[in-house]
Amino acid sequence: MLEIILFKPSHLADIDPPKLLREPMRLFAMAYRHRGPALTFVEDGRVLGCFGLIIDGREARVWAFLSSLLRNRPLALHRMVKRTLPKLKRHYGLDSILAEAHPDHRASRCWLERLGFRFDGVAQRCPIVGERHLRYVY
């Protein structure tokens, strides 16, 4: 059964296949540890993904690293996130939660909309490369 537990930085290294090399994962986990809550999806002791919020005042930005196994179970993933987002928003007294999606990744954009996010404009992800991302707000 899929469950959500408190995030530990080591969970990022346990996602299969790895999303980042071990050192960048460690640095990512350390940088955001004190900026908001983070949770881990686990099933039968296996880490299937991690997500969290980076809180800045009454606004938060969501981050996520998901395994192929979890992405291949969209209904279970959707139900868990759909139930958890409003609880986190209420618990932390947030006015909004921001997310970004690559304009060419239709599945991400559609999923954000099904979760209740609405399109909020274009965000520049990397000014040097000029890669655009679409911003959504919940």
C-alpha cells in the first residue's frame, strides 16, 4: 500500500532510477531542509518519490522527484497529492502554492490543472539558457 512518511535526505538517493547524482541530491536536501515540509512516498519499504514545499512568507513553491514506478501509477499518485495539498496549505497558512512545468511536457501541465492549479504565466527558469517554464498557482 502506498503511504506518505516524513522526508529524509537519504530518500532522494533511494529513488529508482536516480534523478540526480548523490552529491547534488545531498546539496539539494540540505538547502531546503529548513524552508518547508517534505514528504516521501513509500511502498513496501521502497522509496517511490519525494516532494516538499519551499515556504516564503504566505507563499510556497512545490518540488518533487518521482520514480518511474510512481509515475506509472497516476491514479494513486494523483489521489495522494490531491488529498495532501489542501492540508499542507491550510496547516502552514499559505495563500498560494506555486509549481512550474515545461511548456513541452503536456502531461505535467494537465496533471497540475487536474490537481487544482491554474495557469499563472511564464517563468524564466534559467536566464542564461533562456529555457521557459509555465507557472501555475494553487
